[in-house]
Amino acid sequence: FQSYALYPHKTVAENIGYPLRVRGTDKADMDAQVKSVADQVQLTDYLARYPRQLSGGQRQRVALARAMVRRPAAFLMDEPLSNLDAKLRGHMRTELKRMQHDLGVTTVYVTHDQVEAMTLADRVAILEQGVLQQLGTPKAIYDDPANLFVAGFIGSPPMNLLDGRHEPGRFVHAGGMLSTHQDATLARATLGVRPEDCRIVAAGAGAVDGRVYATELIGDHTLVTVSVGPASAGRVASRMSADAGAMLTVKMPKDHEAAFDEPVGVAIEPQAQYLFDAGGARVR
């Protein structure tokens, strides 16, 4: 569970072993199983402690161990990492993935964090308002989103989305015109392109012109946010209507530098474009 749901008056060992105690498992066998599972989640040195003496990550590992000791046919995890800080979430993702591999038990994992979904899953089911939008491997969903909702949800940073209209062979938006490989005629359409499929070039040399709104050095890369269209003086938005302009995020090498409000162009790989109609359905 998200909230661990441990028994505060029981030690770590007693929490882990409680399902076995309820089953009437022999004490010697129960102690051996508790020790074995505790070793798997690196809790051997904490078996005599109480939950109040543990960190959030350690408490979550106790909850995992309590589920593991039952040897279930499947695990159901409901946002188990959402109460942890960012660094610990990254560590626990690694632990969960290794645990699932070692145990070989089917795991249904519910999360609102698309990074967790992409890094942990063999298959991802994306739901909106209880309706299945797409089911597939993380790579398939990332490379071939079924609709606008999936395209905007999966990806960090998220996909750039431009509103406009589509004519055969070109997409027209507030910032100009882009060549496409589509023959559709759509009075209202959205064009999507991922930040890694864009690059900053000289003004006038790309598919879109705009001004640098901000730069962010992430570590191994730099994110450049470019304001395009009539709102190129800068309005904070990840997606705007065609007549209001938009922001494009471009993933550049870590040594890329750009000044605020510097005029730039954005080159977009034609084969990396995604087109969606007014209802959000993918146009192929």
C-alpha cells in the first residue's frame, strides 16, 4: 500500500511473519522464512525494531516482505513509492524490479508516475477515466502512442504539442508551417514531437522560429524551452491554442548555452512527427 499499513506495536520480524502466524505455521519454519525474506529486502539488521524506528523506505520494505513471505500467486501494489522522497523512489524502483525478477511472481503495479511505469513494467496499461487507452510494452507505447492522451502522458519531459490545421503534406500553426508525410485534411489538428527529436539551430534555419524562454542544465543534457508563435515574448504553457503560440522543449547536449530571448530556430525530424485529429485520435 501507499501508506505501508504496518502494525505499530509489532516488531519488523512480527510484522513480516504475521501472515504465517495466522496460517498456523510452525515457529521454527516461520522464523526461517522471515529471515530469508528479510535478507532479500535487506532488513536482516532491523528485525527487532519497531516501525517508528524505521525510515520511510525501510517501512515500505517491511510491507513488501510481509507480502512476499506469503508466496502469493500475484502481487498487487498500489502506488507503493509515492510517499518516498525522489532519491529513495529511484532506489526502490531498482529493488522492486530485481525482486520481481528473482521471485518470478506476476505483479500488478498501479501508479500515476509514468517514469515508474516505463522503468518497472514489462507491459503498461494506460487508463483515463477508467477507460483503457493503450496496452503494450513501454517501448511500443513510447514510440507509437495510440492517441493524444497517451502521447502527452508518456515521456519526461513530455511530448511537444502544437495546435493548428493540417493540409496534405503540411501542418500550419501559429509559428509557421511544417512539412509532413500525411495526406489528411484537418481543420483542427495537433502535431506532436518529442524533445529529443528536435534541435536548436540558427533563426530561420529550422522548421519553427522562436525565442529562448529558459534553459535548464539537467546534468547529462540541457533542456531549452523555446516560445514560438504570437506569444513568443513568453507565456508559460506546455500547450496552447494555435492563435496563442506555444512552448517547445528541446533536448540538447549538456554544453549547449543560450541567452534569454535569443532568436533561434527549431529543427524537427519529419519522421518523428505524430499527428492527431481534433478528437485526439492518432492520424497514421
